Amino acid sequence: MKTKDYKHIYDCIRNAVSECYSGESLINKTARRAFTNLLIGTPEEKQDIIDTFDLECCRVCEVCGELMVEGYLLDSSTLCSDECAAKWYNFQFKNENITPEDFAKLMSDGDEDSEWYWTEWF
Ligand SMILES: [Zn+2]
């Protein structure tokens, strides 16, 4: 992710925290702890922070556990890249074995009403 994405995520967490807590120092401390867990926590810890504060600005990749501000939304699954999306696809459709390149092509050929698309969570 880019530096501006980190700043955006921190601001988003700080806003969410300030709705749950009062007092500048408690808000800052809680926001910093949540931000740190989002960056270096396990995928479960990251998801827990997103759920706890109802964050709209980021998601966790279901395959590799990376934090992301944009990525694929496939049904209700969130995936960060063609590589992770191809792994997800092959897992869902067990007889298939597509490559990341195949997946990218599949998406670019897809129809506009598809439930599968690339999006930003900003
Ligand atoms: Zn991923």
C-alpha cells in the first residue's frame, strides 16, 4: 500500500475510535493500538479490528491476509491480487486450475452486471 493509504486508514480508525471513546489521550492510544494490530496482527486480529470499529476503509485478503484498500470483491470474498483471486477461484471450483493471468483475462472479459469486480474501500 502507498503511504497515503496508511494515513487514510489511520484517520479512518481514529474517527471510528473517537465515536466509541472520549478523551484525546485514550482515543489516540486506542487508535494507535488498533492501527498497529491492523498492520502487523494476524489475519484474524486484522479482521477483528475491522469488525470492532466497523471500518469501511480497508479489508483483509482472504487468501494471504494482507490489509488492502482496494481489491477484488468476488461474491462476498475479498482478494488482493490476481494471484490470490486465482487461488480462491481454484479452491471454489475444484476442477479448475487457472493461472493469475487467466483470472485477469476472465475479469476483463466479464459482463458489467457481474457480482465479481475490482473495487476501492475508501
Ligand atoms: Zn492476497
